[in-house]
Amino acid sequence: MNMPMLLAAIAAVLHITPAVVLVKRPDAVQALLPGADAYFAREVHLSTPDAHRLHKAVDWSPEDGVVTFYVGRAGPAAVGALEFVRVDTPHGPIEVAVGFTPQGAVRGVLVTKATVEMKPWVLEAVGAGLTNHYRQLNPGDTPNGAASIAGRAGDLAKYVAGEVDKGVARALAAYEAFYRESA
Amino acid sequence: MLYDLRHADTRIKWLVTCLLATFGLSYVFGALMVSLYAGFTPRGVAATYRGREMSMAMPPETTMVLEHPMSVAEFAKPETHTVDTNLLIQDTHVHVPMYGVIAAALSLVVVGLSLERRRALGLITLLFAAPWLDFAGMWLTKFASPRFAIVTLVGGWAMGVGYLVVAALAVQQMWFSRERS
């Protein structure tokens, strides 16, 4: 194979496919903050030491150094908080929405975006019960959804479950370190 | 010169025509993809590569919290697709070699056209300069000024113009020129 053909083949193999929305954000908000009638975006602008601490804990530097929690309330009562976390993989980015109860446990997890290539892997993993594994996890717990679907899903679904695990771990770490019920 | 597409074997002409058609198809979908994510305005490109306007130039000395109310409608607003530094590194790594291969393939077509040497050199330069401008604009927009978004737009349009000029000349000379054999 000559050099241009080799380069073209390498580029084609490495090409990242476009992102697709699996769950629209308003739908994710309603599913993970049920009953809320007021919403607030709480942007936590991280100092350098805090950003370093987060990166060391979960290998993550949030975009522009800002972690955003979307807080839901129903009248005076807190409904919980929600984070959208992006995980960059060699196959392109996925986005994971992680909702928390007012007590700080995980209420639910949704994979809201994936690339065209990864979409079937995500659907297979979710179909095998991946997101059920995360419910009731608390900050400090280690998500292991990939292991939870072993035997019920293929290797690529297990691979993408490992990437979702990273997103949930990041959300848990950020929640533990930076979320306070009243800002 | 031995390599002249006007007098090339029909199989070579057909190969070049199929190559140009395939590139044309990919350019059409490339343009559609740009319209979906960054758009064709300097403002849209700047928002994509510069990131959020509210972000601070430097990290604060202590972690700061800002909170503002949101309506459900705001969650439904189309999100600005942003490309952070890590993703831009990945995009550059993946796209630039591919753009180089495409520019090289189109340049090989240019070499086979009946063109003045100066015009052929100019066209080849345009084919390679366009993706350079495209990506230089992205990096400059991110780290220098949002005004450089225009460089990305110029690069993108230059890629389209370069392709159209090469495709039009090649098709005309291969299939419609009086001098073709």
C-alpha cells in the first residue's frame, strides 16, 4: 500500500463520528429532578488547588474550570441536583447526566449523548441494566457498572459502560467536594 | 508532459471523476455538519472555539459559586457546541492528515490539467493553505481573540472554492474539451 493510501486508511480508522442526542436535556431534567417547578444553575468556578484535587481524584478537568449543578426545587422543598458530565473517549465524547436526591444519593443516571459509532454500544449497555446499577450510590462509592452487566452484554457495551462509570465517578466526586444544599 | 488528463485513458478519467464526485459528496455533508455545530457566522464559530463568555480568564484564588435561576425552556435551547482544548487537539490530530491527503489527491488532478504553471502552483497552494487557515483560525480563536473566527470561515470557504475550481476544470477538460482524445 502506498503512503497516501496508508495515511487515508489511518485517518479513516481514527475519524470520530458525529455526536447524537440520546436523551434531550429537558427530558433528562424532568426524569432526574421529578416534580421540580423551579430550576437554578449553580456554577462552581474552581480555584487552581481545587481543580488539581479534582483532577487527581478522578482524572477530570471540567470545561473552563467550571462545574455546573442544576438544582431543582418544588416550592420551598429541595428536589435534588443534576450534573451533565462529558467523558472523552478514543471514539469521541459521551455525555452522562447524573441526578442526586436531596440526601446526596444518586437518583438516576442517563446517557444523554454519544457518537454515532458508540450509540448501539450505549443502547446495549442500558438495555442490559447498566443505569440501574448506579441508583442509590453515594459520594465516596465507586461505580462499577461495567462489571454489573458482564455476561449480559457484549465487549463493546462493557467498554462503553466503563466510560459511563468514569462519568458517574466524576459527578460523585464533584458533588462530594463542591455541592452544598444552600449555596 | 506525459501526464495530461485531457488525453488520459478513459479509465483514468473515470477514476478521477469518481474521486471528485466522492469528495464532493463528503464536502456537502461536511458543510451540513458545520451548519449543525458551529454555523457559518464568525459569532457561531467564535462561540464554538472560544467557549462560554462567562468563564473567567484565570481561575479564581478561591473556589467561587455563582447561581442563577433557569426556566425549563432554557434547558430546551439549542446548546452551543463547544470545542475545548483537548477536543481541538484530537480534532487537529485526526483531521489535518486527512485534509493533507485530500489536498494531495486534488493537487494530483491539478498537475494533470492544462493550466499555466503559475495558475497550477496557485491552485495547489490554495488547496493546502485552506485547511491550514481553517485550523489556524480555530487555535487563534481559542487562544488569541474571537476575531480570528473569520480565519476559520475563510479557510472553510477556500476549501470549498478550491474543490469546485479543480472539479469544474477537470470535468471540462476530461470530458468536454475539444483537445481531448
